[in-house]
Amino acid sequence: MLIVEKLSKSYGKNMIFDNLSFNVHPGEIVGLVGENGAGKSTLLSILAMVQKADAGTITLNHQCYQTDKKELRRQIGFVPQDLAIWEQLSVKENMQFFAQLSWVKKDMAELKELCLQMQLEKWDEPVKSLSGGMKRKLNIAISLIHDPHLLLLDEPTAGIDLKSRTEIGRYLKQLASQGKMIIYTSHDMDELRSLCDRVLCIGKDPFYKNIFHESPIPFLAIPD
Ligand SMILES: Nc1ncnc2c1ncn2[C@@H]1O[C@H](COP(=O)(O)OP(=O)(O)OP(=O)(O)O)[C@@H](O)[C@H]1O
Ligand SMILES: [Mg+2]
């Protein structure tokens, strides 16, 4: 379980969020929503240990972000908003490269299977020749190489066609059914409704709070 308590983050005088608390249970998909600039990517990067909060505590499966960094990094998979893959290398070479950096040993067949599960069949093609949706799938496959418990996805379906979007959604549900915790950001209301168990709304724009208060998806704690 992920437990976030009283988290605060500012950039200089720009307070992004304050006193933010929420939990995510194993098997849950939580949608993270809010206006552009609300702090969604900031929150995900803190949960991914890419940057630090100013105050508050985070624990994942009883391990604390302040003291158990090394162990925790192995439990977290992160796909940033700006993709982190090598354009010049093929899908296969990207998978090999990131597998070497990973803590677990995966053979070529297992790496390929991860891509196939995402319906990413192009194995030998250079990444620069892939569509945006395929690149997104590759980055998700890379984030899963070390079999993380917590998967953080920053706009995994932005700008992606309906078919790939459906395939990604189906796969996220499958991962959640295996007990993974998933937090992902999206601006697509229909997708959030069909995919998420709960929605966490951050930011200062009351528009989001109003629409989600009226929505059938359970609505998580919101800071003021
Ligand atoms: N490294 C940084 N230094 C200073 N300000 C930053 C930094 N990163 C983000 N910000 C600011 O923090 C706020 C939140 O940014 P963030 O990228 O987390 O928002 P977001 O909700 O992900 O937005 P979007 O929907 O556009 O992706 C914005 O006002 C942004 O300009
Ligand atoms: Mg963002």
C-alpha cells in the first residue's frame, strides 16, 4: 500500500500543493487529474523519487521514502510525460539497454514478451520510426522490466489513437488485477471513468472538483 501524508511542494514562492494526503491500495488504478500546471507531473516525480517534497511522508509497503530509498526504487516503475527512450536504437536494443540497468535478469524472450503484451510487435525497428503510441507502449514496457509494485504513468494515452489507448487501458487493468498499484494522469474523462477505481484531483481550479463531485467514480481527498 502507498501512504502519502501531508505532502507539500513549492517551487520558490509558487506553492504547488500543501498538506496532500491519500492512500493507494494494491490492485487499484488511481487517476490523477487537475488543470495544466496543477502539479500532476510534480507529484508523480516525487512519488518516483526523481525529486523531493518539501514536507510530508510517503511509505510504500511499509518502507519509508526518506530512509529506504534503495529498496524502494526497485518497487517503482515510472513513465515520465516526456518519454525517456533512445530514438536511435531499436525496440530490442532499448529493452536490452534498460534491462542491463535493471535489478532483475530478464532474457530476450521475456523482454520481447513484455512488448508483445503491450501489442508492440515492432522489435527490430529503430524507435525514431515508430508512432507516438508505439513509443509510449515501449516506455511502459521498459518501466515494467523490474516488475515494480507501483506504476506511475504521466499521460500514457495523450495523443494516442483509440485502438492503442484501449490496448494500454486493458493492459493496465490486467496489471492492476495482479496486485500492482497504478497512478496515472489523463485529461480524458471517458477514459478515467472506464479505467479508474478512484480519482485524485489536485490544483486550484474548481472546475475539476465540481465535475468529479458529480461523477460516479469515487473521489479522493483534495487539498484546498
Ligand atoms: N523545475 C521547476 N521549477 C520551477 N517551477 C516548476 C518546475 N517544474 C514545474 N514547475 C511549475 O510547477 C507547476 C506544476 O507543474 P507540473 O508540470 O507539475 O503540472 P502538471 O499538472 O503536470 O501540468 P500539465 O497538465 O501541463 O502536464 C507549473 O506552474 C510549472 O510551471
Ligand atoms: Mg504534467
